[in-house]
Amino acid sequence: MANGGNDTPASTGSRSDHVIGIVKRMIASGELRAGDRLPVEKELAARWGVSRGSLREAVRSLAALGVLETRQGDGTYVTQLDPGSLLRPLEFWAGLQEATQAVDLLAVRRVLETESAGLAAVRLSDDDFAELDRILSNIEEGLRTGELEPEAFIDADAAFHRRIAAASGNPALAALIDSLMTRTLRGRLWRAITESDSVGEAHADHRAILAALRTRDAERARIRMAAHLLGVELFAAEHPVTVDAVTADDATPRADAADAVSP
């Protein structure tokens, strides 16, 4: 493996940043590819003119970003560099946002999912349509029997949106949507709990989206998806406390949030 074209330590910035820059350039140029194993630490430190400590720090940073992975007793490898892994820090960042920023994230999600629906309209396969219909049929059964729990609806809702995003044919777009979905799902869960007919309304939106997708009309699919997500966005804007109140991993509403907005 070559030296990446720049083995002299940078005159400014930390040595670990220098290493990160080298690895980034080597991946971008194709000199390092997904699944490649890096040379041993001693060789790399000498080649790039950095201490082992700086090299280890850089490797840890790149591992946290999903670029490298260290296998105990086997060495350090370039990951598969898939968008889902590389965009995972976005999901972490989104989870740190306060209620006032939740609306901004929902707006971004609306923009992304609107486009994904348009792309998916001309790419969805028969298997995709069958799975989307199965997801919605399960929701309908739960609504009919009265046994649909909010958490179950949220899981089904996520599966519905993720399937459409995946069918867009754009892995980066699908990964961005997935990264933002975790945060926004909690707001929707609280909406499902506090608004008696919100699940029914959302389900009707889903059926309208699926119907538009079946027509293979990209613009119609975009309009349906945008209208659906705008409703969630407007609810979050009107009830910022309730959206922020369900940020725990188990999405359990706090007592004070229940006092803030009654059903």
C-alpha cells in the first residue's frame, strides 16, 4: 500500500488530524478500499511520521465515525463504508436536540421523504408493494380489534417509511431519513397517545401514500408524503414540550409532560 501521497506531518493541527486526513484522501482516491486491512501500527507510524499515540487516537476517531474497525488480534480494517454506518453520528446529534429544534428536524425529514417517495414511485417492486400493504393491513387489524398499542403503531409506521426510503434507490437518502427518524418517532408516539384519532388519521395518510405510489405518479406520491409529514411537523410546533418529553430510549412519557398536554 502506498503512502497516500503525503507522509510529512502537518505543520499545523494535531498529528491525529494529520493521520485522519491521510486516511480520508486514500479512501477518496481508491488507494484504500472497503474491507482493506491497514499495515501494522509500527509501520504506519513511521511512514506517516507520527507517534503511535497519535496514530491510535486517529484510529479511535475514525472507528467512532464508522470508517475503520479494529478487530482484536487481527488488526485494523476499513469498514464497508456504507451510508448507514457513516451517517450514524447524525442520529446521535439529532437525539441531542432540544424541543425547539425538533421542528427543524421534522422539516428536514419532510423534505427528504418527499423526494424519496417521488423516486420510489417509479422503482417500487411487486414485493415492495406487497410488504407495504402487509404493514398497513396489520395496522388495520389492530384498529379493528382495538388492540393496537401506540408502540406497535410506531414500529409499523417506521417500517412503512423505511421501506419507501429504501426503494428510492438512493442509499445515502435512505440513510439520512433513517438517521432522523428515531428522534421524530418519539414525537409521533406521544401524538398517538394524546390525540384519540391520530392513529386513524395517520393510517389514512399511509393508505393515500400507497395508493399514489401504485399509480407510479412521482409528483402525486410527493404531494401525499409531504402532506402527511407536514401534519406531524405542525403538531410538534404546537406541542414542543410533548415532543421533547419522550426522548428516553424507551419512549416513555414523563408525568410532567402528561400534565402539560392532556388528551
